[in-house]
Amino acid sequence: MTNFAADGTATLPISTSVPVACSIIYGTTPEFGSLAVDMDMNGGTHTDHHPLLTNLEPETTYYFRVQGVDAAGVIYVSDVQTFTTPAQQIAEVTNLASPELGAEIIGYSSAFGGAAPEFAWGILSAFDGSSNSAWSSQGDGSNAWFEIRLGQRSHIERIEYWTRTMSNNTAQVFSFTITADDGTVYGPFDVPDANQSFAYEVDFEAETLRFEVVESNGGNTGAVEFGVYGTPLGE
């Protein structure tokens, strides 16, 4: 189990020797009670799986079983195993782009499946502090963008960005720009890979910001997380 987040989610990366469509049943007893499915948008059968588990409690042992179906309809079932969640660590929210600090999304290019902002693949998934969720556009590729209004005008000192990617070698952003409300464009900022969030030092004042993808390998580009750090003016 990895990436246990404050919202009670975690991922359970699984590799199978046979390509299957994968799911996990899990719960606090061997009777399970919950189901997690692979979050891969490609669907179909494959060997690397990243099901998202939800409603997990900290410091709790869970039983789980992996289940899969191959392209011929053969069903595979694992033994029952366990994992234990760690203690919950809730960090202070310092991301000025977080709705918890008054930030508001004022526009975005699209969301996969027309998802509402607060649902899976919706725009707010890029600002929820969890690496288990992501905003995904609907095939916007290098035309993906969003605009955000901070809770108040701020001195921006650092931008952080984590690109999403897909197993079919699409959806990865390689560079992006940030446009402040005075029209000044910062960047392009290069994104080395999709394995983590990257930080970019800046120095300007703004209340609204526009994020725009410059280069990508196309598809459902978006963001696992986006952060703005600095000092609200007047404080």
C-alpha cells in the first residue's frame, strides 16, 4: 500500500504475470465489504495495476484479495492477504491554490467524461493535497489549461506541478507556463518526469493565475497536484 492520504485513500500497486482486468476486494475482516478497481483509463487487460482504495482508517489492518479476468474470460483469484495503514499525518495547508485557503477555479479547458469539479478526474482533484487523484482533461493534450483566483493577492515565491501520465505513453506534460493577472508570462517550465511534483522558484505578485500546457505527448493531460506558495499580501 502506498500514498496513504489524509482523505483516507491509498493505492495498492499490483503486477500480474498474466494481462487481466483487475479489481481488489478489501475490508477490516476476511468478509471484505469494499471493492477497488484499476484507475487506468485504457481499460482492458494489462499487467501493471493501480487500484484506488478509499475510506481507509489509520493504523488499521485490512484483508484483501486480488481478482482478475483475462481476455479469454479466465478468472484469477489470489490468496487473502493483509496490509496495515500507518498513523494519519495531517499537515498544515500552505498551498495558496487550495480551496481551503479561499482559492477558486474560474475556468478550465475540460474534464474527462465531463466530470464535475469535485468528482474523480474533476479539476479540484489537482488541489486536494492527494497524490491518489488527478485532474484529467478530455483529450486536450497541449491545449489543456485552467485559471485560478487565490484567496487574496499574494507574493508568489514558488510554483509546484505534478503531471499525470498514462500507460499508453500519453497525457504527460513536458512544459507549461504561468500567466499572472498583469499579463506577464512565466516559463516555460520544464517537467522532467511524471514520478513526482517539481518546484519552480518565481518572484511576482498576483491574485489570478493561468496555467497552460506548452508541450506534451497528447491525450488526457492534466495534473496530479498543483501548488502555489508564498505570502498573502497584507498579512
